[in-house]
Amino acid sequence: MDFLNFLEFKITDILDIILVAILLYYIYKLVRGSVAINIFLGIVIVWGFWKLTELLGMEMISSLVGAFMQVGLIALIIVFQQEIRKFLLMVGSTNFANKRNFIKHFKFLRQDGATLSMDVDSIIEACKKMSSTKTGALIVLERNNSLDFIKSSGDKMHCEVNTPILESIFYKNSTLHDGAAIIENNYIVATRAILPVSNERNIPLRFGLRHRAAVGVSEKTDALALVVSEETGNISYIRSGRFVDFGNMDELTAIIKEDLIA
């Protein structure tokens, strides 16, 4: 009986460690690439210091840090409200009945040789051509979070990604050029989609509604967004509510491919 109790404790202990590791992994994914990552690392350091003082029996400093951790919980909710919203959306949009989506949410268990289904090269080529003609465009690349609530605001489509199709969608005389094109896997699944607009005050005034919409959708979901400016022809890449810097189109392509399988 003692052996069985010991064995049960060990199994539950291992399960506890696995669940905590998964939780920390997803939290890291949400805050990676934003200023929140520094706050997250600071919390981990303070928590580790707290547990160390408890282990060493340093009651005074342990109680002081423990009180700080408890009182600071409300402040953390306020600081991380955007990341918490994205986390809950990610959990709520998980379809465990779908094998593909289930595996997709546990990509850290896959092999390094995982393949990318989306034709990023064709998307970037379309952006380059639209940039040369100053054709405004807004393209959203779906990742883990479901974008059904955005797709339903536009016109449904099921067309495999290719450069001419994307160019024709955003051609200025096309009836589909307003709004965003949503790409899931390697298919354009919606056009003229309406995106949530960001209220972020730090976005430079030179950026218009397309850029604010791109920032908005990347704030509320883990989607990636590409914007071609109608005024300047410049291409912008937005991830996690932030503009991502890149040197050239090859570098941009590599960054997007890495983000899609991250």
C-alpha cells in the first residue's frame, strides 16, 4: 500500500510539472516580443526568490515578499489585461474535437522538421507588386486563435493563395478591396472583413486606419498582419500589437515563416 501511495504521488507530481510547463509555455508565447516579457520575467524572479526564502526558513522576508505577491495580483491583472484576454480567447477557440486544431495548439511537441502549409512567398510577392503600384492592402494570417468572429463580418471565400488572386482582391476598382483578406492555412477564406481598430495612442500619426486595424487584430488575437500603404507603398508587418522591423523582403519572408510555426 505504501508503495502504491508513493507511486501515485510520483505520477501526480509529474503531471503537475507538465501542466505548469504547458501553462508557462503559453504565457511566454503571449508576452514574447512585447514589453510585457520583462514584467513576466520580473514576476518569475520575485516568485523564485519568495520560494527560496520559504525554503531557507527566512520568515520575515518571506512573509514580506508573499504579501507583495498577493497584493500585487490585482495590479498584475490590470497590467496584463491584453495578454489575459488573448489567453482566454486562445483557450476558448480551441476545438479539441478537431485533430488538426488539437495538434496545432501543442506545436511545441512536434519535431523540428515541421512543414509550413501557407505559401508565404506568394503573399510577399503580391505585397511587393502592390507596393510598387501603391495599392493599399490589409492581409491577416490566422495562427492558433479562431478568427470566425472576423470572417463572418466579410464575404466568404475559399480560394488557394496565389499572387494574382491577392492582387485582384485589392485592385482599387475591385468590389473586394475594402477591408481585410483573411488567410487560413493556405486558403483565402474571407475578404472585406472588418477588423477591430486599436486605441493605442503610441501609433504614429502617419499610419492610417489599415494600420490601426492590423494592430487591433494582432492585439486581440495571435494573428499576423501585413499592410501595404496606399499613400507611400511601404509594407508593414504587425505581430502582437507591435510593428516588426525587417531589412528586406527576404528577411520579412523568413520572419513570417518562423512566426507561423513558432
